[in-house]
Amino acid sequence: MDPFSYHHYGAISRRGAELGILQTTPSYALSEAWLARTADTLGFYERLRDELQPGVPLWLTETANAACGGNPWASTFADTFRYLDQLGRLARRGVQVVAHDTLAASDYGLLDERTLVPRPNYWGALVRRRLMGTAVLDPEVPIQHGLHVFAHSLRGTPGGVALLVINNDVVAPRSLTVPVPSERYTLSATDLWAGTVLLNGAALQARRRRAAGARGRPDGRGRGDVRAEDDHVPRAPAGRERRVPVAPPRARRARDQRAASRARSTAARSAAGSPFITYPSGPRPRR
């Protein structure tokens, strides 16, 4: 396969202000115009691809909040709206690969480059990867302010559907009716500019642990192998098996009661300014 590769940054960061190239501000982070820039860039390269290499797949091989290291808010929850919205829009248009810049460097890194602590975009990408499959579906809900809906197959479940629903309205909540029993996973934060993400109200964090057999210093402070444990992050069920996030023992009873309540509900209502993921199986949602 010989894909058509391109790069996209919606703006240049403050580091490159002297270049006089388009910049952005925090107040623009959830705006429709800002979120649509990735589609505008794609349209340009689609036309170029059709002229030079018609029929080959498009790959976005470099993208992030802004060029030149990203802006300071690239490491906050506010940028997760852009990242998840971008993945949804590009998948809908047939882009097969999106490579985020970077894993652990500068403001736009998925991990803090000094501590390797996952940032909000890391958690957004992880939840999406665990729930949403590769088949892109039509949710039959047009993109509108405060309600961006993207539909995929549910990973690992034939016939299942996963929805990514984003409310980018910082004032008003939005509602979406799902006409079948479903599970909902809500990503939120105490503040748009927070560096910690909540999944159904529980803070997501990676814990360090030593792999079996790893060697460290005699005082027990050796680093060994570091692995991220994300017990709260959902995984799509395998076959007919139904899985839910694993919570600490004392939280399981309350978690199970909340999950049962969500499964009985057919209306998913999002708090203003928080994206959420739900994955039903069956008919399409209604607004």
C-alpha cells in the first residue's frame, strides 16, 4: 500500500508567534470553527490526492493542538474535545491513520515528558481505542453546536455499536436518546483547564508497578519495568461476554448500582462541556 500522507496543525503555538502565522486562544478551544479546521485541511489534501494519486488511502501522519510544541492548554482537558472530535471526523471521511505528535514531549505530548504521567488526551484516546471498532457507521445525527455524534462498530462485539458523543457547549447540556439498553462512560473534569480526567466521576491515573522478576536497587527503589494500570478504563466485551470497568472493592457496590441505573435509562444527557462515550447495540439513536 502506498498511502497519501499529510500533516495538519490548526494553528501555530505561542512559541512561533514571531513567524506571523495563524494562532489561536483558549477561548477558541471548543468553538465550531476551531474543531472544523481538521476537516478543512483534509478537503484540501483530498483534492490534491485525487489529482496526483487517485484512489490511494489518506493518512494523517502528524497532528496535534498546534505546531511548535503546542499551546499550554494542549495538556488540559479542553484539548481532548479537539482530539476526539478530530478522530471522529477523519474516520467518517475515510482517513485510515492518525499519528499524534508527540508521545512525551512538549505541551502536546500524550504523556508529561518529565513524569510520564498520562495527560487528558491519552485517556481520551485509550477509552476510544478500547470501545470503538474499525467499521465507521452513520449515526444519522448531523454535527451541530453542542452535539457531535460519531458511530463505530463496538470493538469485539459483532452487531454492537459504539457512540462517541461530544458536547462542546460550555453553557447548555444536550440530550441524546438511545432506544436500547446501553452503557455510558462519561469523560469529564472539574475544570476545562484541568490536567486530570474523570471517567464516570472517578479520576483516571496510571500506577507504577514492578514487573515480576524486575531488578532494582537494594533499597527497593529500583525502577524495574513501569506499567500503566488503568482499571477504571472500559474494555469492549469479547464475543458475548459483558465486561465493565473494575473498581476498587469498596466502590464496586455503588458502581454496580449506578451501572444498573444507566442501563435502564434510554436518555443520555451530557453535562455542558464534557464528552461522553456510550455503546448500545441495536437501533440508531434519536436526538
